[in-house]
Amino acid sequence: MVLDAALLRAVLDEVCQHLPQEQTGVRAHVASRILEAATRGETTPDVLKQIGRAALSEAPTMWR
């Protein structure tokens, strides 16, 4: 399976667009969840965005 890096980056950027630059821990958490889903075979942008938004809302508050 080949992952589309441009798609994953676009999804991550959209989900994290309102995060301050210094919120790298949260961004890494969201990226990890999106990548996990993609490696399981999920390639639909809307579903990846939902997964990313869920990860964003579950990130520990100390990361925000």
C-alpha cells in the first residue's frame, strides 16, 4: 500500500489550522492518529479529517 503524503499533509493542515505554531505536541498526536488510520487502509479525506478532529479533541489539555 502506498500512502499519499500530500493527502495526509493536507488533512493534517486543515484539522490543525487553528492551532498555534507552538502546539507541536497536539499536532504530532493528530498526525499519528491520521497516519494510523491511513495505514489501516482509510484513504477517504473526509473520514481522515473526522479521525483527525477526534484526535484533536482527545489530546491531553496540557498539550493545548
